[in-house]
Amino acid sequence: MADPMKIRANVVGDSTEVKVLMNHEMETGQRKDAQGKIIPGWFIQNVKVTHNDKVVLDAQWGPAVAKNPFLSFKFKGGAKGEKVRITWTDNRNDTRTDEATIA
Amino acid sequence: MKDMHPRKLAAGVVVAVLGVTIGVALAQTSTVDEIAKYREALQDGNPAELWEARGEEMWTKPRGPKQVSFARCDLGMGPGVVKGAYAHLPRYFADARRVMDLETRLVWCMVNEQGMSEADATKTTFGGPGRRSDIEALAAYVSGQSRGVKIDVALDEPHVRDMYQLGEKMFFFRGGTHDFACATCHGDDGKRIRLQDLPNLTTVEGARKAYSTWPAYRVSQGELRTFQWRLNDCFRQQRFPDLVFGSDASIALTAYLAGRANGASFDAPAIKR
């Protein structure tokens, strides 16, 4: 199974600022290994963030995103102690969900 | 073109050449600025945290044939104590009768306490695609626990002092196919490899800035790199023979550079291009 994400969520004014580090190889499918064989593409395709079961971010990603991606975004609302839930799904249908408490 | 005066044409060429020269000079300063901006932008989301998290988990879990965790591993501050340990390494360990840096000590604990073979413990000293390094993750966690701690290598301890002096000799020793020394690149201000500014390690500020920011996440490699890796790659770039992981030579150079950085506030794992 994939390694955990590192999530920080903080209230800033009337919004919540979320910073996420994800553990992922993000292979583009364009690179070749030492033998000259193409390394198959392996990257996160979908990122979904929910706050109180409401989707606040739904992103479609591709191979242009770098290895071990860092994502930072804000959404309106959110209060200390509430939960933010983040799920990514990659092109191998591997998925990982982590949760953080807003501080 | 037909009625263009040849002298005019020549003048145009001169202007164009001048323009290129100025352009190159401007591009150089602005490239350095842009790299600085890029580094700043990266500070916020340093993937080194992912290595730290993995290392922390490994530190507490039973490992190896004896199924023992690192709780008994003494990094010099007492068994299992991690806080501030990195800032005092390398140091002399009486149980191993050797001066050791962090990576060497981790291997020693894996072998002597967890019962792993030396070969198993050092199988993946540096990670790469598809092969993750436990040592890099552990080094990220342990060094992260020294953030903000003043670097304090005991140079008055005779064994450490010997290593420091040996390291100093190595730093200035010229050899290899290119007649290179560490000091060839790191002995003057304002040197570069391609676009990377090289620190002048013979000055206290240079040594402090460099040593206090390793281990580091290398964006271009997507890996967290330890100080052993840094030295190993410097040896490769100098066309020196391979620097053996955990060898006295590697520890001597580490002791020299860490000792030079004494007094600096430790600030790693950092992030580098």
C-alpha cells in the first residue's frame, strides 16, 4: 500500500489553508531505464478533498506533476477541530486516503 | 538588402554582438536570483518530511533477526535518545572503539543490536528508483530532531581531533586523474559548477551554511540525500576512487566539516534544487 500523506490544515481568516505532501513516484511514461526500455507511466490521476462530507476540491492530474507532489490550496469556511479528508487515485487504481484535523 | 550600405550592415552586427554580451551578463545574475526564488518557493513543501515520517516509524518498530527496535541504539546521548543527537556527531563511541557519524552508527546498531549482517545493513545506502534506502529515512528522522540545535562536535576529544586533522589533510590533498582536491572547488569564494554556486568551506560561514543544511531533499533526484552521499558524489565528481560508505576517510572529512561548522544552528533536512 502507498505511504501516508503529510497534511497540514490551518484556519486563515475566513478560510482554511491546506498543505499536502503526497508520496508518489509520478512516472511520466516517457522515461527509459538503463536498458532502454520505457518505464511505464504511473501517476496520480485524481485528487479529491472533502470537508464535512462536502467536496471542496476535485482535481484531475497527469504526468506533468512532479514526484512527491506538494499541493497547497484554500477553501472558504472550516473551523478548528473539524476534519479534512484527502484521497488520491492513480492510473493503477491504487488509492490512498488520509485525514487531518484543522488547527 | 540590395541597397543596404555595407558599413551600416557592419554597425548593425556590432550592436547585435554587444547586445548578446549584455544579455548573457544579465542572464547570469537573474539566473542566480531565479534559483534563489525557486528555493524559497520549495521551502514550504519539503518532501523530506515524508522521509522523516518513514524514519520515525522505523525507529520504533522491531527490526532485524533479533526483532529489536532502535530504542537501545545509543547515538551518543543515551540509548534511544534522538533529540539533538545529530548536532554532536561525529563523536567517539567507546563500545565500537571508533569515531562514527550518524550513518555509520545506524549501521552499527543494525548489526550489533538488531542482528543484521553488515551486508544487509548496507545493502541500500543510497536510494534510487524502485529501491528505497532505510538509512536515508532514518537519517532524515534523526537529523530532523536536531533542528535549531547548535552544532557542537567535541574537537577537544582526542579521537575526534585526530579525525578532524586527517579530514583537514584530505580536504587539501590533490590527487586523481584531474589532480583535484576538495579545496579546488570549495576553497575560494564565487566558484560554480554549471549554475550551482559552491560554498567556500575554508571560511566559517561557508562551512556552517553548507554543513547545517545536510541531509537534504534533492528535487532533481526526488530523493533525500545524506552527508555520506554528498561526500561520495564529490569524490565521483573529482574522479577519485569510490569513497567507501562509513569508511574512516568519509568520517574524517565529515568530522572536519562538522567541526568547522561548530556553533551554527542546525537546519536540516533541507531542500536543494
